[in-house]
Amino acid sequence: MQKIKSLMTRQGLKSPPESLSDLGAIESLRVPGKEEFRELREQPTDPQAEQELINSIEQVYFSTDSFDIVKYELEKLPPVLNLQELEEYRDKLKQQQAAVSKKVADLILEKQPAYVKELERVTSLQTGLQLAAVICTNGRRHLNIAKEGFTQASLGLLANQRKRQLLIGLLKSLRTIKTLQRTDVRLSEMLEEEDYPGAIQLCLECQKAASTFKHYSCISELNSKLQDTLEQIEEQLDVALSKICKNFDINHYTKVQQAYRLLGKTQTAMDQLHMHFTQAIHNTVFQVVLGYVELCAGNTDTKFQKLQYKDLCTHVTPDSYIPCLADLCKALWEVMLSYYRTMEWHEKHDSEDTISASEGSNMMGTEETNFDRGYIKKKLEHGLTRIWQDVQLKVKTYLLGTDLSIFKYDDFIFVLDIISRLMQVGEEFCGSKSEVLQESIRKQSVNYFKNYHRTRLDELRMFLENETWELCPVKSNFSILQLHEFKFMEQSRSPSVSPSKQPASTSSKTVTLFEQYCSGGNPFEIQANHKDEETEDVLASNGYESDEQEKSAYQEYDSDSDVPEELKRDYVDEQTGDAPVKSVSRETLKSRKKSDYSLNKVNAPILTNTTLNVIRLVGKYMQMMNILKPIAFDVIHFMSQLFDYYLYAIYTFFGRNDSLESTGLGLSSSRLRTTLNRIQESLIDLEVSADPTSTLAAAEERKEKVPSPHLSHLVVLTSGDTLYGLAERVVATESLVFLAEQFEFLQPHLDAVMPAVKKPFLQQFYSQTVSTASELRKPIYWIVAGKAIDYEQMLLLMANVKWDVKEIMSQHNIYVDALLKEFEQFNRRLNEVSKRVWIPLPVSNILWEHCIRLANRTIVEGYANVKKCSNEGRALMQLDFQQFLMKLEKLTDIRPIPDKEFVETYIKAYYLTENDMERWIKEHREYSTKQLTNLWH
């Protein structure tokens, strides 16, 4: 049986199960099929042979299941293989296998019915056992549940839950303690990241937690340590607050303010902030000045660091003075800009807090917040003035450290420009008028300007005494705005639109410096002080701007349409702007179209090099006044002295003639005489040398005056060929008129910067001085007119006339022709002079008016000298005068003829009765006593 079992194992079959645990193996036993049984039955059946074959099987084949049959057979093979032996041995093995298989099949077929029946009984038993196992399991489980639920479960559950809760609380406490012990590291990280609100919040929470767990021995010292940490945070927070003063950063300042709010010290923070701003101003200016002083000293000596700021400013060299001042103002601008942005931040956040407070319901917190906000607002507003005062004092100290009189004019103007910009910053910063800085710079500016002005007056006297009064050829479109000194005016004026007529869009709100440079830049950046590379293109090369203009100026015109517009404009009264009373005939235009004094450079202004220098000086003075408005009155006063001295020089050179006033014509108006007397008393030093016995006050007064100028010996005013220096007189007088016109042009600008209390001075200067410039034409040209015609010769010719004729004459006397020849000669000389200098129409009119007026008065004087005269002689006088008027009207366009009524009225007076004559004499005081006496007799 053991062998069968072993064989079945080798064939993949197992013996019937010997216990219930092998039922699974029995179920898996494969029963041979019908085909297999049939094959086994068909084989020859020799029981004895089969048994012998089975017995011949080696015992080793019935050993354990781990026996390897193949390996065993291979190891039995001889070293030398024989095919025939191998085939025979193979056949033997096959026979043994077949015998075993047949034996097994027979046994199976024999026991198959019992096997099947037993197998069914085992399966049924297995099912019953499985059901019983399930019932037992469920019963035991229910018994266990009853035991645990009603006895140990309740109390054990409660005990475990209590233990669990205790352990969870302990774990939480341990975690909190661990976090508290690691707080220092996290606080250091947050401070490095400048997260001050987070650090303070964490520190406060840690303090609260430490007080909660103070019963633990490990927490006993943590609370005091956190308090020290909080104080350290406040110190670092104060350092962070000080950084705001030089470079304001919104995010940084927001964190700082949030941190102080968490600490409940917003008011303390504001007090500290103002202290830091004050300290920042002091440290900033000291470091800037110290840097320049050490740089210029060229050594690293620390003695300068020990000096006071006031003493340190005295060591700044003149070469580094302006760059140092600019950097000083730039640094102070950064401080003020930071304060300005700080105020902006608070205004913005105050409005946000107000909105959020109105939506909240915590009234007590809202009241406290409003109180803090009001305190901060007042503190900031008060700090504006305080900071600006500190800035002014620092800059004032710097300015007083150096004598500004050592600087050149351009450098001094640059200093004034910087200070003016700083005062503009101060005015926009807090609305202050910069009294401290204004007074300091005003005193230095006035002192500097007095010395500068005194030097310029001496130079002007030198120019006037060396001036030959030659025409300075400038272009016809010349304007003072083309000069470098007046470039600053082009930025602030519109040449075509008056301020009142500017479009509404241009009157928008002016952008302040803080708004302009809030995001970047600096108003005190030193601009490269480059003057325009091109030169001033104001001079004409030969008196004409082109050769074509010079040719066209002298070409002849054959029709009315050929008359140039410039010539037509000459016949408009420049005094009133109206056309003349009598229209100009075509013949008159043709007769004058070749006249040089009408055609030669009609549009070009008449001025000299000295005039140009005075205008340039005015431009420089206005630059200073425009930069520093507090000294506007002093500057305008000095400007008026330039004009006064120029006017007085022109009068002294060309218009002073005591014989003029004796004529009784009143050529010099009372206003002009008052002006000249004022200039002489206030500005002209008439003493040749200083009196050693004079008082100190008198000496100081003389320092403010200038010696009277003297005409250059190169200027000849006594030659009749040149009409007694008419060209020089025209250039001098018209240059004065041109200068007066420029002052009139500048009046609106001067009036805008002049202080209100000083405006009467400006108005008086214009009404009593500038407006009198054109009045100098009469006395100056009267001298020419008095010498250009031989009036004495005419009186001699009139004296030789026999006036007591008995019949009415039809022919005029010879003295009329002689006088007309004198006028013709005068016209030719006038044309000759006009080839050198263009004679404006008002000048020619005044000359002709003076000559005609003198001629008419000479005629009256000649008539008054007549001893014997008949009625026919009176008629002859009228004939002579009418002939003179008829011929004179062909020579001049002046209408009406000056003093025509003066002569006619005198002639008609001879026909009055004695009573009428007496009344007539009382009414006509314009005649001399001699002339009136002759009428009476």
C-alpha cells in the first residue's frame, strides 16, 4: 500500500484522506476518465507479469515526495552511453510505468462507488460543521459584548477618556512651552525682515501665554525675558523710525506705525519722529559741509569733526562754496520731502480710519482713535514751521560763514537762484515767507548789489565820456528779449496773448515742487550753466540786414503804389498814433521818396554801444530781482539810477543851454526841469574833490553819487556843415527814447514783483522820469535849429526895408527870399546828415517846427523894430508873410505852420483902436515888452 501511495504521488495522485483535514485533498483528486479506463482495460492483462514489473521497481521511487526522479536516472547513466542499452532501459521504464498506471486504474475502478458514497457523506458533514462553527462564533461574540458593555466597558471608557483629555492638555501645554522657548529665534528673524508689527504681536502673545503657564518651573524666567525683548524691539523700532527722515518709504513707515499702534504709543512715536527730523537736519548739514571741508583740506585730520557747525562753515573754500550749497539744499530737500510724504500718509490713513470707524460700533475705541488722530495732526502741522525754521537757520549760518562779495556776478546770481528756490520750497512747505532767510540774504544781496551797482555806474560814466555817439547797427527786428540777459523772461511771458486773455486751460492749478519731485528728482540739481552756443544775432553787418534791402532802400518809385509802406507809416503821428490833419500829396511823397532820413533803415532802432550796455545791465538787475523778490525795491531803485544818469548825461552833453529859457518858449517843461534837478541833487557829485573837513555822513552820502560826465573831445558840435553835430544828437537823443521805450516794455514785469508798499515809487519813476525822455528832444534840437539858420542876417535885411510906403506893393521884400534860401540850405544839410543816421519823422518834425517857430518870432521881432510904418507898410508885411508861408509849405509837411497865428495876430494888432489895443495888450502876454511897446507907439 505504501508503494501504491508513493506511485500515486509520483503520478500526481494522492491516497484517500486519512482524516477530516485532508478532505480538501480528496476533493482535488482527479478521477481517470472513461477513455483512460478503456485504454487500461484494453491492454493485455497478465497479473503475474504486472506484479513482477511493479516489484522490479526500485524502492527509491517510493521514498519522499522531494525525490528527483530525473536527476536520479541521469546520475545512473554510464560514462559511455550506448543507444541500444538506453532504448532497452527506456522501454523497461515505460513498461513499469504502464503496469503501475494499470494497477492504479484497477484499484480506483474497484473502490469508486464506495469513494463516491463516502465523499458525499464527508461533504454533508463538512457543511454541518461549518454551520456549527458560525453559530458558536456568534454566540461567543454576543456573550463577550454583554460582558464588556455591562461591566468593565463603562468605567474603563470613562477612565481612558479622562486620561486622554489630560494627555491632550499636557501635549498642548508642552507644544506652547516649546513655542515659547523658540520665540527668540523667530523674533530675531522677524526683526531682520523688518516685520515690526508681527514681532510685537508675537511678543505680546508670548507674554500672555507665559502668564498663563507661569505655574510651570520652566516658564518662570521667560516672562521677564520677553519684557526685555519687547524693550529691545522698541529700540529697533525707534531706529527704524529715524530712517524715515531721509528716505521715506510707504511700506516701511506703514509697518512702523502699525507697530507703534500695537504698543499703544502712537503719540510717543510722533514725538520721537519730530525729534529725529530735528536731529536729521543737524546731522545732514554737518556731514555735507564736513565732506567738502575735508575734501578741500586734502587731509584726513579729525580736527574738523570736532568743530561746531557755525565754525565749520567758515572753512568752506570759495571754489567749493556753490557745489556745497547745492548739495546742502538737496539734502535738506530730502528731509522736507520725507516730512511732506509723512503728512500725506497720515492724511490718507486718517480718512480711511474715519470711514472704517463710522462703519464700526466700538464707540470707546473710536473716541480714543479720534483723540490720537487729532494730536498727530496738530503735531505735524506745528512741526512744519519748526522744521522750516531749523532749515532756515542752518542755511543762514552757512551763508554767513563766507563773504559773498568775493563772488563774481554770475556766481552770486547762482547763489541767489538756489536760495530763491529754497525759499519757494519753504513757502510751499508751510506757507512761510522765510523771514529769517529773506532778511539774511537781503542784507548780503543789498550790500553786494550796492558795490556792484557803484562799479557799474563808474563804468557807465567811463562809457559815456568815451562814447562818440556813433550808431550801433542792429537788425530791424531787434528786441531786448534776444539778449542773453533777458532769456529768463521768455519762459514766463506769452508774446501774443496777454495774461488776461489766456485760455482757461492754461489757468489750471500750478504744480508745486513737492508734487513735481515727489516720485523722484531734486529741484536743486545743479544744471550745467551753459550759455547758448550761438552768439546773439542782433547786429547788422553794414546797417542793412541784406544787400537787397540796401538796394531797395534807395530805388525810385514812379507811382503811388511804389511808395513803400515804411514811408507811408512815417506820416503817422507817433505821439498820438493818428494820421496827420492834412493828407500827404503824391507830389510830396515823390519829393521825399529819395530822402535818406525817410528811407534809410526806417525800422531799425537807434541806439549806441553804451545804450546796449545799459540794457544788458538792466537785464542783469532784473535777473537778481526775479530770483530774489525781497530786494526788488532796491534793484528797481538802482535800475532807475542807471536811467537817471543816462538821461542826465544826454541833457548835459546836448541839451544844456541857459539861453533857451530866456526866450520864454518854455522848451523845457516844468516836469523835465524837476526831474533834472532831482537827479542832480540825488545822484550827481558836483564837487571836484572830497572836502577833508566834511562830516562822515556827508562822505557816506557822496559815496552814493557819481561825478557828472563830460562829453568826449572827439564829438564836435560846433560845425555848421554837420548841422552842429545833428547826427550825434540824433543818436544820443533817440537812444535815450529807445531806452525809455524798453523801460515802458518792462514796466508790467517790474510792477508784478514790486512790493505793494513800494509801488508808488515805481509809478513816480515812470510818470516823472521815463515819460520825460522824449521831452529832451525839444531843448536838444532847439540848439540845432537856433544855429542852422542865420536869423540875425534876416533882422538886418528887415531893418533895411522901407515900411512907410505910400502905395500898396505887389512884390514881396528880398528878406523873404533870403529866409527861404536858408530853409532850402537847411533841408539839404538835413539830407546829408540822414545819409549817416536815419532821422525819424518826429525828429525831423521837431527840427522843422523849431526852425519855423524861430523864423516867425524873428519876423515879429523885425516888425517890432520898425520905427516908421504906414498902412501900406502893414499890408506889405502881410504880403511878405503870406509869400513866406506859401513857399515854406512846399518845403515841409508840417501842418499847421507853427506860430502862424503869432505873426498874423501881431500884424493885425496895428489896425486896432486905442481902447481895443489896450485890452489886446493885456490879453496877449506871449509877446515881449519891446514888441508890445512898439504896437502902442
